[in-house]
Amino acid sequence: MLEIFGPVPSRRLGQSLGINNIPPKHCTYSCVYCQLGKALYMTTRRQSFFSPEYLVASVRQRLSELEAGNETIDYLTVVPDGEPTLDNNLRELVHRLKEFAIPVAIITNASLIWNAEVRESLLEADWVSLKVDAISDLVWRKIDRPHKSLDHHEILAGINQFANRFRRNSQHKLMTETMLVEGINTGIAELRRLAEFIGPLQPDCAYLSIPTRPPAEADVVAADKTSLTQAYDIYTSKIPCVEYLIGYEGNSFSNTGNSRNDILSITAVHPMREDAIQTLLERNGNDHSIVEQLVREQLVEVSCYNGNTYYVRNYSRKH
């Protein structure tokens, strides 16, 4: 049941039960900062991957396990190791998830939002986060490295159309997220373009984030304090609510009692720091040999970033 993971601590969603609705690393972008490495399968073709029935049954089983352990969650979050809107069953999946009476969140890079069917799917959710890393086409191509068939102007227009409909429901929560990479999208002109575009969307909050886990490209540098302050100042001149996403989420990962499966499922979409791994192992009464075995089997890789050791799922083609 590796398609369902967590709950994991989320800086925005509290305890989030993740739903991985597409196979590993199918994406429309190959972002330079991606915490899961380079996209293995670049595509814009929407298709069926896992049936909604299978995913909903898996969620039901996990919720039953959590209830037995007196654990609660705040959101069911569709956040795969790729782009969730590539799943052409997304609308049905979200509709079916509503039976659990738990808010449903979707975190998307918004690259397919020009597609009316994608917009309809996202409208089913309670909470949606849209990636907006750049407005200039050149900067967009440099930071997000999109599939060659994508048109940035169509994407920006689709974001506007979606926001106009989504915010009509006062219960809906719309967020934007901008990942700041030093020297790519931290220039004053680009930040002003971003703020001027995001402001009229009227998001509940516009998040400014930096890479906090090992990025796809080793030369990626997180925005420094000066750039962060500058970005915050420019954003707040146009957007009422602006917040940073620059801290560590903590180690309150849930577990099923099977450390091996827990580590594989969580690291598939959420690289785990060494201290988080240790906390999970101790909860299950296991030692570090499980992690060492996963590394030997090349199912998990070790990566160092900002002085911390992370464990990341290995998505080389042979696996």
C-alpha cells in the first residue's frame, strides 16, 4: 500500500495523509530544485494509473489503522511523486474521497490547468496549492524545465480562470507557492511580475519557499536572507497574506508498525531526515539495520544537504 503514506507533518496542512495517485516520477516539469530528483518520465498526456476504487479502499484501510491507534489527520492530500493532474481519474478520486468527511487537498504545479477537465477536477477539492515560480517565459523554462509542448501563457491564463471560479466558494482555500532559487527567480523585476500576477488571484495565502531538502541539481542555491526579505516586501505590497515556507516540518511521521514499508512510502514523496528516520524506527522497536538494508538494496539513497543527512527513494529505471 505504498500509494498511501503518512500521516506526515505538513507546514500548511497539519497532519496530512498522502495519496500518491501516479507512478514514480511522471511529471510535466523537471524542476531544478525538485526534492525527488530529475523527472524520469516527462509527459503531458493524461491517463489512468491507479483506479479510484483501489486508492479509496487503501485510504479506508489506513484510516482504520489510524483510528485504532487514536491518531487523527487534518487533510487527505493528493501529493504524488510527480504531477497529480496527469491522472485523468482525479475528479472521480476526489469526489470519492469526500465520503470520509475529511478535507481534501491537492498540491499541483498547475502546468495542465489550461485544460478545462483539469480545472473541473481541482474544483472538487477543498484546498488547492498552485505553483507559480516565474512569469517571464525564460525564467520559467530555467527553473521549472517544462515539457516542450507546454505554453506558459496558456498556463497563466488557466490559473486565472481557475482562481476566479474556485474562490466563489467561501469554504475553498486557494494557495500559491513560489520556490525561490538564488540567481534564477530572485531578481527584483521577476519578483514584481510574480506579485502583480498573484495579487489579483486573491489567494488565502501566497507562500515563499526555498529548497529545504536535497535538490535535483547540485548547484541549486536557496534564496538568501536578503532575497527572502526583498521577496516578502514585494509580495506584501500586492498580496494581503504572505508567509515563508522555510522551516523543517518536524519528525511526527506516523507509522504502520512496518518500518521498511513506512520508510519506502514516505521517502517516495517526502525525503526523511536522519533524526526523523530514527524516531520512526524507535517507535516500531527497530534498529538502523533496516535502513542500511534498504540502502544496500539501492531502494533508498543517502543525500546530504545544508548539514543534514536525508534518505530519498531511489527511482533509477532498473527499480
